[in-house]
Amino acid sequence: MVKKAKLKLYATSLAATALLAACGGASTGTTESTADTSSNTEATGDKLLDVQFDVEVASLDPQIATDGASFQVIASLMEGLYQLDSSGNAVAGLAENTEVSEDGLTYTFTIRDAKWSNGDAVTANDFVYGWQRLVDPEVASEYAYIMDIAGVENAAAIMDGSETPDKLGVTAKDDKTLEVKLTHPVPFFESLMAFPSFFPMNEKFMTEVGANYGTSPETTIANGAFTLESYEPLATSIKLAKNADYYDAANVAIEGLNFQVIKDSQQAMLSYQNGDLDVVTLAGEQVDLFKDDPEFTNIQDGYLWYVSVNTKVEGLGNNKLREAVAKSIDKEAIVNTALKDGSVPADFAIPNGLANGPDGKDFRETADTYLTHDLDAAAALFEEAKEELGAEEFTFSLLVEDTESAINVSQMIKSQVEANLEGLTVEIEQMPKKTRLERMQQKDYDMGLTRWGPDYADPMTYLDLWVTDASNNNGSWSNEKYDELVESSKTGDLANDEEARWEALKEAESILLNDAAILPVYQKGSAVMVKSNVKGVDSHAVGVPKVYKNATID
């Protein structure tokens, strides 16, 4: 039974997010605008911000999207109850006022006057509908679990089919009043409300367009700073125009956004030098060439890149074989040779700078490291694995997306593993990110180079991924003790004991990595070029990677 005691808000809350954000003199959304907000006309001229993506946008549906590129576009088109300021703190969005009960179990939000791009008013029922969509098993959102992370009543029961979506603990008391009931206090609840999965959705519009939602400007709705002007699925260019009907339009200084998908960093840099891009991400040799440029900056991301191992594949179910592969990878060489962008080797599952515990220290500061590069140990483990499996040679495929950095990293992993573990062959399968994700979700893979970015500032945003049968547990790894620790830290006895919970999360990480359930490779850094006349592009290591609402162009 969950205790009803009110929790102290410790440093895994919003303040931790502030530590993660990359500050660059960005505004906090109060920049004076000189732009014409009288109509939603096509965005042109010097006030259009051109941004490079190195992967395609997979979805514009806030309840379906799972990747950083999609989140950036969605967060430009839509807004939720809260939004993140330039320092990563959760501040009021569509929630004009918030009241929290003394026990922390009831939130009452007053929805501000705002419009959808079809002219409808944004109402409390839009949140009810959007949240019910998120947990509805028929919608099959991969992010449905995050409603349970938020502690909303009946979320888990709805997802497992024992309750219907209308039983979710969210109610529209009237058009302007939204009430949310939680099963237990959640210290980072308001921060979660800035995450796209919790954005509202206009039921009338969604009913009209159905499965075609987000496939064109005509089938996409907005309530945020921008509207969709030009897009089709997997397009290499996405254009957004300033939304004149946005409630805070007076403080949006740019006329629009143009996202361009350019996977090759050399080509992207040429576009930047030609004036066709304002924001570009570099990789490999391009970093060395431009690291001394005054427009160059390094950002420490919260993304963990790791090799997901399908434990149901013959051979990979052996933990010694998995550990041998992990210890044969020279992560230091990878970040210094293949990436050169400020990334750091990852001997962990919980990244640096994610969250501080009740002792005020970063999680990594008091946690151990795991699966460090050790060729002697790797060789010995490989010999034991071969004996246990009764085989001398193994061949496994490695799925990678077709971005320059992912390809470079995968090639180094292949080279290192094959050189250090004689008899083990790695065959690289290169494909668009969307295809890689689909293959891994369908468990149609051996190994996959993948990543996860934190949705909120707490270790649970990672550890919850690998619980038995979790929607993102693509490797099908399972450990009863791990499950117990994670579940108790979420909603059980540990949830109300800050210090014990923190120690339990460290223990869970040790179980995960001592069994080599995943093979961490690096924590991502970003080498970014931003034109000197562009300010206010807010970078966040938690939630939406970049927010453009506050951008200005001099």
C-alpha cells in the first residue's frame, strides 16, 4: 500500500534539470518581437531560422513520437501545461494557475485562454483526450508507460487492459479546469508536464483526420509558437511559420523555422558556410576543423548511446559473452577518434549530470562504474562463454542508423570486437533510424547501436526501460531482483524513503550492468555551430533537446 506522506522535493527535481541545460545567454521567453503577427503567412526573409537535423523526423503525433528530432518539431508546434525555460526549469505553459493538494496527490490546473490553429479554444478536455490516447492499448504508444511514471491514477491498469481509458485519473471539471489524481506524490511531476507525451490533442480534429494525422500541414494541428507550413513523412525539409494566434506570439521574434535533414557533416558545414543554415551539428573531422571558431560550442547531452543486445538470440543469452563484448570495446578511442564532439566514455547506465540525490551529490559521484575496457578480462570471459555455449565462432549483426557518427562508431566497435575476440564476427546493417527502431521494437535483431535521452531528471527515466516486458526493453532481458527494486522505487515502500530509494537505484544499475544487459558506449556531447547573430536557441539535456521559441536573429 502506497504511503500518503508528502515528499520533500529533493534535487532530482527541476533544479537538477537546470544543471543539465546549456546556457548561452538565451532569453527566457520575454524577448521583444519586431515581427508582424497579424497573419500566418509564409515565413520568409531574415527572420527565418534554418536548423540542421542528422535524422528524419519520425512522427508529429505527440502521443506517438519517441525521438529527439520529432520532439523538437512537436514542441515548436504544440505546448502543454508547462514548458521549459532557457535554464531547463519547468514554467507555466497552458497552465495559467496550478494548485496542489497538501498530500501531493491532486493537481488542479486552470487552462489559460489559447487557441488551436483550427480556431477552436484549447480546453481541459483536450488534455483528457490526449492523455487517454497515450495510455489506450489500441493506440499502442511506446510512451504509454510514462503516464504511470507520472503517478496518474489507473494508468497501469489501463495499459494492461484491466481498466478502460476513461478511468484515467484526469478530469475536465469544466472547459478551463483540469484535475489530475495521482496514486503517490511525484517530485518531478511538473517537469514531466513539459514533455510532449503529455501535450493535449483536439479530439474533433483527430477524429476528422484519423490515421493521417501529422502527414501534411492539412492533417496537423498546432497550439504553440509555430504552425506547420510544409511537410510530408520522412521529408528532408520541414517548414514552420509563426503562429499569429499563439497566446504569447508577441514574444516570438522569428518568423519561422526550416528544419533540413542533412546526414553528412561535411555537407552540412558547407551549407552553414554558404549561409543556408544557422544551426548545425558537427561530427568527426569537422569538429577538429572548426573547434576554434568563435561560433563553435560544445554541449553535454544527457543521451546515453549503448549497444542493445537481444538476449533471445542464440549465444547472446550468455552473460559472459555479452560482458566479453562490452569489455573489448575501447570507448575512449571511440569518443576521441570517431566523435570528437565532447562525448565521454560510458561505464554506466545513468549519465553524468542527470540528477542529484538527497545528499546533494550527482548520482554518478557516489555510484560505481561497470564494464570498463579490459582486454585480458574480455579474452578470459570469451573463452568461458565459448566453453559454456559449445562453440568457437559466432556471427552477430549490429543494426545502426545511417548517420555519419553512428556509422563511424559502429565501424570502430566492429573492428575492436573482431580484433580482440577471435572467432566473433560483427556484420553491420545500416538503415534509416525509423527502420532501425522498428526492427528493434519488433525484436528482429541481434545487436543494435541505440540511444536514450532522459525525459525527466531522475535515474528512473533510464532504469524503467529494462524492467521485464517494458515496452522499450527490446533485448528481452529480465531479472526479478531488478524488477523489485525499480517497482518499489516507483510506487512501493522505497518511493517515500529518499535515501533508501537512491541506494536502491544504484543497486539496480549494478544488477543491470554486472549482467551486461546493455553495453554502454558513450554519453553524447554535441559539437554545434550557431551563427553569431542567432541567440536564444535553448538546449536541454532532459526532455526536448532544443527549443526554438525564444530564438532571435539580429
